Amino acid sequence: MWRKSINPSQFKAPWWASNKHLQTLLPTFLLRRKKITLDWQKLELSDGDFVDLAWIDSAQAATPEQPIVVVFHGLEGSVNSPYAKGILQACQQQGWRAVVMHFRGCSGKANKLWRGYHSGEIGDATACIAHLQQQFPNAPLLALGYSLGGNMLVNYLAKTPSSPVKAAVIVSPPLHLAACSERLQQGFSKIYQHHLLSRMKDNLVKKIAQTHQAPLKPQQVQQWRNFVEFDEHYTAKAHGFKGAADYYQRCSGLPLLKDIQHPTLLIHAADDPFMDQRVIPNTSQLSKAVEYRLSDTGGHVGFVGGSLLRPKFWLESSIPHWFKQQLEQTDK
């Protein structure tokens, strides 16, 4: 097992859930029936497009000084993703407001433009955070990113030193995009790639049908067999990169960790089936503001403990606890 531990995580998978794939898949099955009440808000963007915000509670009913946690989901995720539902409820239990910003096209509504979202696109997050600060000027802002949303958040924090965000948590980010793309073409991990890629291709085919003179045809999209081909022919061309390799090199969060100035907790599991040892930073790659925690087990955005009859989702307790510590330090 690969390891370059800086701060060992307090999480350790129980014997019955020690398998990395079980850790990765369990939240989907154990949290599938979790129901939450949401308030939806449409945020218009300067380029004529929009993103949808999903709030766990009515923002209008909250006090002006109540902290707000803004959540950035993973690839093809949404507020219905198990980790999103779980953390929204955990924030609600703390008396905080919490909101999921859906990347373009991920809320169930097609976005208007040919472009979409990717691991290094920070413009929409910047607009969302500015909107929240303007709408709630007295509320401390906390940011939370999962997987792709985590790598995006690394880009945002590193490139936005003046951000109003008080603290951030980043879970299972693919900090070395090329390495993660390679890993997802190996062994059982190809199942994850197939699942996600199928959804991405389906959504792109729908976009083609709604786009006048789209530069791609559905038949071309359906021929793609891995993330590299998708990123080479769509992500890169739609977002101004020379190709997939250029996109991966310019948007990987690993070399940007040293530039983060906001208090940030970064959580990885060494057995994450979406990545390999190349995502793990050395001490020299971290700024003093970044606290890095690595556990031997946990899978990809898993971290399931407890018993099978009474599972415990470690992220839903550890993330609010760390945020509370940062808020308390800010108040001193």
C-alpha cells in the first residue's frame, strides 16, 4: 500500500467494510432513501448561463450571522448524491445553512451554452461565493468540495487569495488528473469509469440535440471509451485547452496546494480506487494553511464506520467538527 503520511487520519474502516470498493459503494446503498427538503435558487451568470443552488433549509428563515456551508459535488454529482444529502443534514443539525452549487447541467436542467464544467473551472464557484457574500454579508462562509469539486476548490482557493471563505474542507480530490485518468482504466476501477462516462456521454448527446450547429455528432460521442477521449474531444475543446493532456496539466490541484492561504483540511484514503500514489502531496507541496490527513482505508468519498446495522458516516461528524474549530478560532 502506498503512503506518504503527513497527518494520519483518525478514520479506520471496520473489519466488515475494509474493502476499498465496499467503502466507495456503501454510502450509495445505505443513504439511498435519505429524504431531505430543499429550497431551490437559480443563479444567473454573466455569460448568460446559470447554475442551480439547492438549500437544505429556507435561507430567509435563518439568522444573518448563521454560518453557510457551500458544497461543490463530484463528477456528475448533485444534491441527490449520498455524500451531499448526508453533509447537508449534518450541517442542519449544527444550526448552519448549507447549499449545494450544481455545476452546469448537473441539476437536472440542461445549461444554455456549449461549455459545461471541469476540474479547474472556478468562474462559477467564484460567482456563487460572491453571491452568497452579497446576500448574507454577516454570515461566515465555509466551503466543502468532494472529488472533482474538491480539485476545483483547490484551484479556487489557490487562485483567489482574497476569497471571503473562512475555511475549507476537501475530500478525495483527484489532484493529479492524468494519474487518476490512468487509474480508472485499470482493474475493477474501470467499472466506475464506465458508469460515470455513460452519464457524461448521455448528457452531452442531449446537449448536442439542443445546440444549434453543435461541433460534435452523437455517433462520435458514443464511440468514446474512456475519460481521456471525452476530455480530448469535448472538455478541452469546449473550454479552451489544447487537448486532454493540457487540461490535466493546467488544472491538477497538486502543484497549487502551496498557494492556499485559507485554513484548509484535505482528506484522502490511501486505498482510493479512483487514484494512486501520485495524488499524495509531500510536505514541501503544502502551504502552512493546509492540514493534510491520510487514512489507510476509506475508499473514494466513503469513510464508513460503525456496524452494518448501524453504520456511521465519519465525514458527517469530522467535517462539521473541524469547521467548528475554525469558527471558534476566528471568533477569538
